[in-house]
Amino acid sequence: MPLPIDDVIGLMIDNLKKRKTVFPIPYRRATGWADGLNIPEGGKTVIYTGSMYQLLPYMIAAVKNMELVEDSFLGKFVFMGRFFNKMFNVSAFVSIPKKADVKRYKQIVYNIAKLLKKAGVEFGYLYRKELYAGTLAYDLGVDDAFRIQAKRVYNLLKENGVSTVITVDPHTTNIMRSVYPTIIDGYDIEVKSYLEVLATSDNLQPLHSVEKEITIHDSCVYARHESIIDEPRQLLKRAGYTIKEPKDNKALTHCCGGPIESIFPKMSHTIGKNRIQQFKDITNGGAVATMCPICMASLKKASGDGLEIEDISSFLVKAFCD
Amino acid sequence: MSKGVTAMTKVNPDFIKKVATSGEFNATACMNCGICTAVCPMDIELLPRKLFRYTLLGLEDKLLENTNIIYQCLLCKMCEENCTADVHIAENVRFLRSYISKEVFKL
Ligand code: SF4
Ligand code: SF4
């Protein structure tokens, strides 16, 4: 029996309304990636993480628990979690992330910022003030909660004098660039993905030779919603990698299955496995580059140990940074 | 249910009105070709073409019976990329979710 949709969605939306994020995590877990990078606080141009990479280790842990109850009578008791969650942060108890996952996802945002610095881009960061962009509420069609969150984010940017944001994941890019303007009058924030910013920089030249074949996994959101297709390829090529293309690629890329994982974990896993098969058809134990935290988590889970699945920034940093 | 008898379904004019006035659901250009269903990685018969038929016909009961399927869409837009009638399929699925969120889940 599938999980009760209304309670699973309700729990996340209660969090968004009350705690300004679908999944409350300690703030140091959201901002700790920036340690040692000396990024100034605020500024006209800021890196905007929306905490997507930082949230993933918690989501992975939560989904593991949901999978355990998905087909059991316990699934019926998700409503109790929702009830208690109104009083205290239940998510903090039910999803204790693996240390290795926390480290891995934190390192990705660190690498992205390092690449931007190497490219000579000047940017700040809002640290603790930064808010989740509301992606999940939008995808699940909880429009009132989403509108409130979108306005919170816009007000935050205006109050801090931000005019350009550099995003690090496809979902936050899409929401802030293509969805906010449809619901916020006079929305005037320029939104660029870090991949677009890096692709136009002449400063980014390889320091190390990296002879390796990399299979590219386009994110549906980057490729089909935001037409970000050439930039990751240009960057990998410039870095010195040889690109391999799976059967479904570019604008016809195959979804990783991740978007439905919080409600239908098993179906999500099947879609991920179908995609993994497309990689295995062209590479034997090779490297696969993802560009989205959700894609990375879903595909890693679906592949087992067979492939080296890493965020594209991990490959780029090896070539472009010291 | 005996052979040859189909489940009773009633058109809900109120639902048709709500969909029409929302301004957020638009599948009138749909030619019912089924390409979207054929390319959808979920491989579910109802997704998305038949869901849209139910919506346009005002078959609210049929839609709500299939709430799970409405949430099984990945919003990946593989269907849209292949739809020659330019139907904003993912937006339409999102509309159905927002309808359920408000009217059924009361979120
Ligand atoms: S592909 Fe487009 S026109 Fe064809 S059935 Fe689907 S929505 Fe309708
Ligand atoms: S957006 Fe939904 S209906 Fe369209 S192809 Fe993806 S999963 Fe299927």
C-alpha cells in the first residue's frame, strides 16, 4: 500500500509554513560548506544554494525510513508524525543522515564556490538568512504555501540589495528564474546557474590533465525547463574530459526518478534503475556526471557500486583548481 | 461488477466550471494522439492523456479515484518535448495537484 499522500505532503508543508523549509536542519549544516572560503556576507551578486545539496543527506535518511513503512501497516501512522511535527521538529528525529553523505553534499557546494572564485566571479552569500526556495511545495501543487515562501525569498533578496543570484542546482534555478516571475509582480532578480556563469568565463583554464571518459546525465529541469544543455558539455570538454552520451540525452534526457521519491520510493527506484541501464549500455564501471543533488542521490542508489556517479563540479574542480 | 457493466460516473458541472475559471488548466489543443503516454517513463496508461480527458469531460470522480497517479508524474516534461500540439502537460498535472491540495487535502 502506498504512503498516505495527504499526510506526507502535509508534514512537509507544515514545516514550510512554520519553519520556512520543508525539512528543517541545523543552520550550521546549511552554511558550513562556506567555511574557509572567506565569502563576504551579502552583496549585489550572491550564490544562492536554496539548501538543496545540504538537505539531501536528510532526505536520503528519511526516504529510507519511508521505504520501510511504504508497504506495511505502519504507513498509516504517518499522520501521527504530522500531528507531533506541529509541536516539535519530528524530521530531526526520524532522519539522522549518514556522516559520509553530509560530507559529500557539503563538499559539492564548496567545490562550486571554489570554481566560481577561480573564474574570477565576485559574489557574496546570505549565510543563515538564506531560505529554501519552495520547490517541493510548487511541484506538489500546494500553491498558497508556495506563494508565501516565494514572497519571503523575494523580500529577503530586496532587503539585502541583491540583484543577481548564482544558483547551484537546477530546481532552485528553475523556480527562481522561471516560476517566481509568474507570481511576483515586478520580479527583477537576475538568475543564472553557476554552469552558465563558468561557461562564459575565460579565466577558467585547466591546471591539471584529466584524461578520462565521462558519461553525462542531463537533469530534466536543466535540459527541458531551462535549456541548459551546452554549458556542462563545454566545461567538461574544456577541462579535458571525453564526453560519452547515453541513449536518452540533452532535451530528450531520461528522468532519474527522484521527483516522486518522497511519496513513491519504490517506483522512483525503478525509474532510476532504467536510467542506470542506459549508462551501463555504454560504459563499464565508468564515470557519470550529474548536475542535480536529487539526480545524484537517486542514481547512486539505483546503481549500487557499479558506476562512479559524481556531481559535475567534482570532476571540474579536479581540472580547474589547485 | 458483472461483465459489460461499467462503473457509474457522473459529470460534475461544478468541477468543469472550476477548471475553466482557474485559467491554469489548458488541454484544449490536445489531439488525443497518445504520444505523451507512449514516451512517458512512468508507463502508466492514464498518464497524462486520459487524466486530461477526464478533466475536460468533468469526470471529477474518475480523477479523484486516480489521485495516486496524479502524484506519480515526475514533472519531467518528456511528454511536452514530444507533444506536437504544444500542450503544457506538466503545468496541467500541477493544476490537478493544486486542485486536490485545496479541495481534498485542505492544505
Ligand atoms: S502528446 Fe499532446 S496532443 Fe498528444 S495526447 Fe498528449 S497532450 Fe494530447
Ligand atoms: S511530465 Fe509526467 S506525464 Fe509527462 S513524461 Fe514526465 S512523468 Fe510522464
